[in-house]
Amino acid sequence: MTLTLGAVAAEAAGCTNCGLAQGRTQVVFGMGNPDADLMFVGEGPGAEEDKQGLPFVGRSGKLLDRLVAEEMGLTRDLCYIANVVKCRPPDNRDPKPDEIAACRPWLEQQVELIAPKVIITLGNFSSKLLLDTTTGITKLRGQSYPMGDMITTSAVVIPTYHPAAILRGGGLQEAQMRSDLVRARIAMSR
Ligand code: URA
């Protein structure tokens, strides 16, 4: 029997595989179209996401929605959005390696069930995890890659900055992120 994404989400809702479970309001599993051709993978939920139970609903998410609409002509209901860790790290600290490892099976199941054509990784954590590399995002971005050996999929991975970096940084990074989104749009039409 093949599991559905809804069944996996229901199971994840009670996850206690790492210490982040203690501090969360709720698991932020992911949202969007389970048949999407395009999937985004961020880092982990922030305060607003933890409250609402949905990914990228704060300032970063609003910026992401705008850039994706402008460069790809897509709204979030047509895509699927998930994170490397599904529970909010306290004080928005970086997720730790053991937390990433504990959460990885959920993301693997999401990628397998959605089977997107293109995965856009947002920032260092998701880019390093899916491409199985220690190279940082500044060097990685600007190209497309075959998926690392995380799971078997034919998805193309396009790493780009996390929108929070654009909010902190500015013009050059935003222009680079826009060009990465255009790269993704072209990859989706192949
Ligand atoms: N940042 C992330 O990486 N993910 C979210 O869901 C929100 C902010």
C-alpha cells in the first residue's frame, strides 16, 4: 500500500524523534499541492509558522511569495513548501545535526510522494542536505544539480538564498535569487 502525504503528515504530527518536539506548539509539516512540479525546502519554522502550523507565513514567506509570483508566475497553492526541520528551534537558532538527521525521513517521504520536477532549496541547510555537500550556498547557487543520493528521484535541485538573507542583505542577493527562480522556471518547462 502506498502511503499518502496526508497519512505521513498525520503520523508526523505526533513526532518525538528529537528534542525540538518539547518546545513546539505544533509540527509544521508542509503545505501546497501534493502533485506539484515545484517544491521549496526551507530551514525550519519560525514563531509565526509554529503558531499557524504552516510554513513560510511570516516576513520571509511574504517575500518568497512575491518573488515567485514575479519571476515564475506561480502562487504557493500550485507548489509544495516544506522545511528541513518540522518543529521550531528555540529562539530561531540553527537546527542541529542530530535534529536534521532525526527529521530527514519526513522530508524524504515528502519528496518521494510529491515527486516534483524541480526542488528549490532555500539557504544553506536544505541545499547542503539535499545535495549532500558541505559547500555553502554562495558557491552552490547559480546552477542546477541532480539530486544528491538522499533518495531516488529525477528531480533537479536549484539552490538559492533563503529569503531571510535577502531581507537582511539586499540588492545583489535579491537579483541573484531572481535569476535562480528564472532558472527553475526554465527547468520546469523541460
Ligand atoms: N524560514 C524557514 O526556513 N521556514 C519557514 O517555514 C519560515 C521561515
